[in-house]
Amino acid sequence: MLTLNLVLLLLHLLLPAAEAPLVLRPVAAGFGPALFSVAAVRDERPGRPAVALLLPAAPAAGTATVAQPAELRNGTAAALQQFAAATLPAATTGRYPITLRVLELQVRETPGPNGAANGTIALHLAFEWRNPEGRSIMLTEYRGAARYGRARASRAVVETALSQALLGGLRHFNGWLATAAAHDVRLATAVQPTFRYDTRQTEPDTLFYDPAHPLAWADFTGMPRSKGQYAAAVFPSFGYRTRPRVRQGVVVLDIELQVYVVRTSSWVAEGQRTAYNLNHEQRHFDIVQLVAERFRRKVGPDSLTVADYQSILGWQYLDSFREMNRLQDQYDRETSGGTDADAQNRWNQRIAADLRGFGVIKQGE
């Protein structure tokens, strides 16, 4: 028992004594407004060693100078969060609540001339944001370094230098946010789709839907079928193109809808160029326009997320494409390909009413 106690005593004497905790005092930020707040701090340093190894104020005579460990008061995570809260401009509420990840934070001292201490500070921080959709997003990192010299009797220089090094990280991130918020999709909080239709009439083989330019027999340039139950055939479809851009933290998603007919895929049999037959084919075109209008309403701001807006848009498009094919089959089946005049008239009225309801054509048309 005596031997064990003696060993423990010797170990205690040989290990460097811990210095009193360092205090991070708030400093003037020198920038504003603060675009973020530090909601949490995670100390992710491997092994979480002592933040500082400081030379003692007065080493014992005849002994080697050994740096002594010193921690931050209240621990690294709590000390940094308190420092950020006290240092960041208090007049504004941070728009982005950030988790500050401490990857490296160390102060190391070596003996300098005339009994002074020379110190180096190494800092590596990562800034992570949990967006409104609940996803944790790594934004950027900061690496910093600093040097200082001090008289051994005063530790205030250490605390000031460390506070300034940390302020450099906060200032850097605020500047990064100010630039990135305008264009970085990771910082977006919502998606705002905007729609427009392609109504160009300049493509030689493509007719885009435009109420002012309905189908004409001149648009049916394909080779007529020699046999079959149909007097004419048109194959309309629709697609879309997107152009996302970030503006003030919102993904503005410009969506161009294209409802079209390919002229060389459309044909009319000899002797069948009647107004009645042309109306039947026009209604096929109108049905696709109605499907596109319903597609527009499926992909409003409430249905799109920043993380998955493209996949959500694609899924809704495929669903609408299936709806288009189903309606086209139903239309031909119920009108017997246009030969049932009564059924055709009912579909004419139904389609016209829906077009008016969506504002594609005016009331009374």
C-alpha cells in the first residue's frame, strides 16, 4: 500500500500541473449585421486534449521548463458558445442558426528570449446549418493561425489572442454567408416555381399550343394511312424545362411548359379534311393542355422541397403523362374515334368548360 501511494505521488509530481482555466472575453465584432447565430457547439477534436499548453509563470529553480495544460472555463463547447453569443452583434437575430464544429483548437507555447513565452494558435472550425426541412448541411470551414509573445507573469495576452483568433472565424463565416446567400442552393429555405408556356410558332415541324393558333389541316404533313378506322390522327404531348436560380434564400424555379404536336407525325386521310374531323383532332390537343394545367397546380410551392424539388417535379410529370394517355384513350373510346356525334358534342362542351375554368380561353369562347 505504501509503495502504491509512493508511485502515485511520484506520478503527480512528474506530470505538469494544470493551469487555471482560460477565460474567453467578448470582443468588439467589427462587422454587422450578424447573419447567423451559434445555436450549438460540438467539440470534435480527436481525444479532446487540453486546449492550451502554457509555460508556467515561475518554474522551480533547477527544473526544466514544462508547459502546463490549461482548459477553457466551463469547457470548450460552452465557452465558445458563450463567446459567440456575447460577441456577435446583439441588435439582430441570426437568420441562420449554426452548429459550430470545433475540429482543432490549440495553443502551444515555447520559451522565448529573456524568459518570455512565444505562443502559436491553430484553429479549424466547421459551420453546419440545419435547414427548415430538418437536414443538416455542411456549409464551409475555416482555418486560422496566430502568434503572440508574452511575459510569463501575464496570461491576458493568451486570452486576448485566442479571442481574436475565434473572432476571425466568426467574421470569415459572416462574410461567406453574405456572398453565398445570393446563389448557394444549400442556403435556400423554400422553392418558388414560376411557369410560362412556349408558344413559339417558328419551328418548322413543331406546333406549340396557343389558343390563338389552333390546328389547321396544313399542320398534318405526315403520310396518310392507307387503311384504318380513323380519318386523321394527331399525337400531341407535353414536356418541361427548368432553370433554377437562388434569390434571397429562395430557389426560384423557372419552368417552361411545352405542349406540342409534331407535324410530320400527324396525318389525314384523303377526302377527310372536314371541320368536324379537325375539331376532333383539336380536342386531343386541348386535352394535353388541360393535363399541363393540372400539372402546374400539382407542383406549387407547398409541394416542392429544397432537397428534392427536381425529383418531385419529375414524379408529378410522369403521373401527369399517364393521366394524359388515359384521357386520350377514354376520349377516343367514348367518341368512337369521333364517329359518335352526340358523344363528341359532350366532350366538346366538357373540354371547353375546363379550358375556360383554367383561363386558357375566355368566357363565351
